[in-house]
Amino acid sequence: MALSIGVLAYERELLPGSKRSPANDDPLTFNTQYASPNELQQAIRELREAFPEEGRVTTEPETVKDYGSSDNSYHPSAPHAVVVRAYSTEDVVNIVNIARKYRVPITPYGGATSLEGHFSGYASRDICIDMSGMDKILDIHEDDGDLICQAGAKWEDINDTLKEKGIPLFFPLDPGPGATIGGMIGTGCSGTNAVRYGTAKGEWFLNVTVVLPSGEVIKTRRRARKSSAGFDTTKIFIGAEGTLGIVTEATLRLAPLIPTRVAMAQFPNVDKAVSAVQEALNSPYGPHLQCVELLDDNMIRAMNDGGMVARKLPEKDTLFFKIQGAPQAIKETADVVKAIVKKHNSTQFEFAATDEEADNLWQNRKYALTSTLSWIPGARGWTTDVCVPPSCLPTLVYETKKDLADAGIISTIVGHVGDGNFHALLLFKNDEELQAVSDAVHRMVHRAIALDGSCTGEHGVGVGKKEYLNDELGEGTVALMKTLKKAIDPLNIMNPGKLYPDQPKDRKAQ
Ligand SMILES: Cc1cc2nc3c(=O)[nH]c(=O)nc-3n(C[C@H](O)[C@H](O)[C@H](O)COP(=O)(O)OP(=O)(O)OC[C@H]3O[C@@H](n4cnc5c(N)ncnc54)[C@H](O)[C@@H]3O)c2cc1C
């Protein structure tokens, strides 16, 4: 499919006159006849009756278009037919019931920071549920180390609230700024803290309250930290991208706030940097490493040129470490890391001795994205996300950098290197370059899967990565996912067109 900046290609391809759903020709999944235009209008009328307050239901063209597309994604997108703002589980039940009655697709929308076309509209025929107004923290149990909140609460606001209240706990999943708990559950997110705290697929969600496509409300578990009562139904919704139900509340497990310091080391190449990380993580001091981030030489150059950093850094592959623990443990860990990076030919090691120095050093990591985007005037950026076993990362980075250079694509790399997860930010200025970038991303994904890796370590599948699922997971696993989907959402009204590959591949190809 030809890509085009700012053009709603998906809409263009799917709309022509047909009343039938275009996506339901896969025999393993569905054959839903979605609402006709008249039925859709009737559904919108019922939504307006159910939510008569100003601004609750909108079909205003700019709004439905904004809610259906993202500046961070170049995948085909389409406006929604209508956006409805929910404030309670009951609101969500009402919306789902109206959608089911008329067979109108529903797209949940949280912080809108996802990157793979996750919340794009279903060819102007869907209801977008805006969950961002459901942002309340409902209960904090400091002694138990957990917190109950609505799905639209943002992870940063939760951590700010805990800090303001003087509660020495935090929620460690840290995806993009502005992400909400519902969206984080939807994408199965993680972030820089994953090396120490794991991902959304760990045990950070003790339970979730979900409105199923049937309109039934379930809570997956109670608040106890452990339960071996049956299999883990919470996990079914983590990474489901709103295709199985709408999360309205969640109980989050919290972690103690631990003093942190930052260190930085430069290396002659990625290979040396990654082997140093593996040795440090596998040492007895590994548990004190909260984050290990790699910025490649291009990224450092972009940051230096962008002028946002307080001082210029050597333009080499660079690791940023966050070390956590009691002061003595931090000191001992820093000493061990220093010795290990030296052994792996690090040319420079810097340890921030004070909070202020630590903040300054970590700020460099934070400028990565903006520095890259301002590196080439007028350029836009496509962020990719792949993940491989950590020992395979140098091969992946080396081959990818060579491929991008051969294709004439300017790019920078930032990696959650302790997890073997990296993002390349590929720059382009026009449709032709965008196509070259898209092709390079495709090759990068196949390279990652060939190294026993994943097409997405943390951003999720959405529209952009669904074509890789059969290759990565195998057709049997994808068929199991579809069987579950079909059982829970037989009409396929929950976020259709996302996550599940469109067509089963020839089984012999496996
Ligand atoms: C600058 C930047 C940095 C980023 N860094 C990281 C990173 O380090 N790690 C990482 O993992 N991601 C990262 N991301 C991606 C993004 O922040 C995550 O994917 C995040 O989890 C999305 O949350 P959201 O609230 O924005 O979800 P949205 O984008 O609103 O939605 C994401 C998906 O979840 C579904 N959904 C939303 N709310 C609900 C709900 N209540 N119930 C059911 N489904 C729902 C949506 O339909 C959609 O499919 C980054 C993004 C940006 C822009």
C-alpha cells in the first residue's frame, strides 16, 4: 500500500459505497454486517439522548478526525463517526449497549500516545470512546502498596499525587508522557524502568474492571497480591488493544521509592556497550540497575547539534545507567559498573554524585526524541520498536545501521538496552522518503524476528505491526487469539482492524 503523509488512505480505500464491512473476509474470524448509514445515525441519536450534556457526544469533523489520527503514526487512518466522552463504568456500559444494538464498531481512546495506529477510526463508521475523563484515583492503600484508579488516569499524575501526599511509593511503568492506565494495559507497555521492574505483562495490575462487548461488567480478581484461583484473566486484557473489552478501573501494585543516581559511559561501538550491560546485569549488583539506556553516536551528535544539552557530549555510543538503592549500595554498584565498562573498553565513565548532577545527566536522555526531530529542518520522524534477546542486540543494531546507511536514511537509535529493546527514529521529508523509511522498518522487523525477537517490544501491534504476528507467534497461537476474540466479541465490534492479522497465511509456510 502506498503511504502518503497526512492522507487518510485507509478511509479512501474502504469507503466506496459498500455497506458491508471490508475487514471480515477471514474465515477464522467474523462475518459481521456492521450498521448501515441509517443505523449509524440512529445509534448516534441514541447516544445524544443518553448523554445530553454539552460536549459529551460530538460529530464535529475536526474533532472526529483528530481523534482518529496521530502525528506520531504514518499508518493509514480514518476519522471516527462520533466521539463520546465517558466518565463512569455505567457510561461505558450504556455506550457499549448502543453500539452492540446497531453493530457499530467501538474504538477506546486514552492518552492517544500509542504509535501504531491503535486508535484510528474504522472508516468513519465507529464510535470512539474517550476515556481520558475517567482520570480519578479512587483509593490508595499505602500499607498494602496498591492503588485503585479509573482507566483514564495518567501514570505521571498518579506518581505526582503519591509524591504530593508524601507517600514513598510509585508506579514503575513509564511509557510516553500522557499515557493512561487503560491505554498502557491496552498496549502491554513498558519503558525505561523495565530492566528492573518488568513490563505491563508482569504483576503490576492486580485486577481490572472491564466492560465486555456484551455490556456485562467483570472484575478479573480481588486485591490480594497473590491468587492462584484459576488462570490469569487480567492478562487477557493486557496487550489486547481494546479488542476484547473496555477497561474502566484497575488496581495497581506500587513499588517503594528508592534513592537513585545516574551514571554515563561512552564506548567505541554498540557491541562493547551491550556486553558491558549484560555483565553488569548478571553481577550481584544487577538488581540495583533501574534503567540502562543506549543512545547511539548519531543520537549524541543530534543532541549536540540541537543545543538542548547543557554541555556537548563525546559523539560515541553511550550508555546511561540509573542506579538505585541505599547510598552504600549505590556507591558499590557504581564502582562495579565502572570496572565492568572499563573492561569492555569504555572510553569515559561519569557518575553523578548529587541529585542535581543526576538530573542533569538524565536530562540528556530525555532530549533524545526532540533533538533528532530538529536535527534535519522540516523532517518528520517514524519511531520503530523491536526487541531481541539482549545478546543479539549488537547484530541487530549493526545490520540495521548498515541497512539504513545503504538506503540513505538519516536515523538515530535509542535503546532500552538492558531488555534488548531498541527504537530507531527514521527521518524523512516527503512521500518518497516516507516509503523508503517504511520499507526499512519492514526489513528491521524481519531481522528482529529472525533473531528470535519481537516485532514490538513495547509499542504494541495496532495497524502497523499486525502483518508480522503470524511470523512471530506462529499461526496456531494467532488462531488461539482469534478464537478467544470470537468467544468474547462475536460481533467484532471492539476496535476492529487492529491487532489480529487480516488473513491467515498458508499453514505450510510455517
Ligand atoms: C514520546 C513517546 C514516548 C514513548 N515511549 C514509550 C515507552 O518508553 N514505552 C512504551 O511502552 N510506550 C511508549 N510510547 C507509546 C505509548 O506511550 C504507549 O503505547 C502507551 O501505553 C499508550 O497509552 P495511551 O493512554 O496513550 O493509549 P492510547 O494511545 O489512547 O490507546 C492505546 C490502545 O489502547 C486502547 N485503549 C485505550 N484505553 C483503553 C481502555 N480504557 N480499555 C481498553 N483499551 C483501551 C486503545 O483502543 C488503543 O488500542 C511512547 C510514545 C510517545 C509518543
